[in-house]
Amino acid sequence: MNAGKVLKRVLLAVTLIVAMPCSLMAQAAGTTDTARTLPADSLYWLSMPLTDSQGKHFKLRDLAGHLVLVTMFYGDCNTACPIVLENLQRTIAAVQPRDNKLTVLMISLNPTQDTPATLARLGESHHLDKKVFRLSISDNDAHTRAIASALGVKYRVLGDGEINHSTRIVLLDATGRIIASSTQLGAKPDQDFLKQIRAALKLS
């Protein structure tokens, strides 16, 4: 091998060694900059991967910048979940958010049974506005439980496949902080919660 080829290989190796740390440093700096904008009690610190009914992968942090209503449910629920869906639809109709200022994120309690396809069919059957409602699943039970704990949702999987769960809807501000919540179960929206949502929309 002549001296010219040896020199080229050495230069290439040096270039790769130098470039790799620079790339890693740039990624770390970007992560640090993002983290600095989040308060300590932000739910956007949760890094669990989610997949929505359109098959798009995302994380909670991707919703930063606008208001988000978050709750948990599961597709085969025939008791509380349909009531929650109706409640959320009426809530959106009542506050009439504009310019995509408010998103409704519904996360499944049953990631082993619910899929993007089943969630898409559920959304269609309830005529959910795709611009507002985002039905999603986490990647496993452990991550689902971690999200539920952060949201203050308690649940227990029963032997027959049913899931006994509490109902809670939380309102996140642009930085992922919980600024309001409702545990009222009924088709009609919680009036106090509506006031809090309207007030947050005016400030956003």
C-alpha cells in the first residue's frame, strides 16, 4: 500500500473520531435546551413512546406549545368510556377552540388489545374530529401504568378482560403542567372545568 493511500485512511479515521463526539455533543445540547423550558412538574418529562390511531409515533413532549386535555380509556369499555367520549365532545363544542389551540389526547389502558386500527374505527364510530382528538396507545403495560400514575388515574385489569378504572380528565398548559382537572363522570361537561379551560384558552 503506497503512502498516499495510508495517509487518506488515517485522515478518514481521524475525521470520524472527531465528528462522532461533536454529533453527540450537539444532540445533548439540544436535549438540554428543551429541558430548560420545562418546569419540574411537567408531564412532558415522561418519555414513554406513544402511537396514535393514524400510526404516527410521538411522545407527550411533542404536544408542547398548546393546551392539551388528557384522559385514559380503552376501546372495549361499554360503561364509563363512552360517557367520557360524549363529555369530551360536548366540552370541545362548548369551548370552541380555534387555531388548533386545544388537543384532546386519549391514551388507552389496554395496549395489548387496542391497536391504531381499532382506535381509528372507534374514532370514526363516534365521529371524533381528527383535528382535535388523538387516540393513542403506549408500547407496553409498564409504560401505560407509569402514565396513568402521573395522570392520577387508577385501574385494575379484571379476569374477564374488563378494566376497572377511575375517570379523570386533566388540562395541561403549554409546558405540560396540570393546571386543572375533573373527575366528574357524566355526559354533560363539568361547568367549573369548562370555566378553567376557557380561561386557559384566553391566555394562550
